[in-house]
Amino acid sequence: MASYLISDAPYASWLSEVLATLEEHKISQLAIAAPLPTGEVFTGYFGMDTMDKALIATNIQADATMDVVCANGQRIQQAWEDNIEDSED
């Protein structure tokens, strides 16, 4: 595997903070995923079993769901209010 300097990468400072946090917590397991320009997704795992992968997948799905809710909060609220009004009729 070729070594790669990340100092010029747009995510360099974020990744540095992530690595510092992981070191602080003395992690023994790690997963990484990144969409590639080809449309494929690179995934790599260190010390992870099936249950660990499932736990991480569930957390990522929850984050995505929250992003959708936050991005559509006004529409969701309006639909909720419309539903209440329809129920009262």
C-alpha cells in the first residue's frame, strides 16, 4: 500500500481530529467508508466482527434519517398539522 500525505486534502484537519479522538479513547476497532469517483464505496475494517458492522450500519442509517428529517422539517410539520386537521373533520 502506498503511503499518502493528507496535509493538502480538504478533510485533513477533520481526519487529524478524528484520529486524535480515537487515540484518546484507545479504540481497538475501526471502520472506514468513502464513496469513490467510480460510484463504488470503499470500505475497510480493523478488528470488527459482524455485530460491530451491524451496529455501525445502524448508527449511520440513524444519522441519515435525522439528516432527512432536519432537511424536511417544515414539510413534515405541515403534513403533521394537515393530518390533524383532516382527523378533526
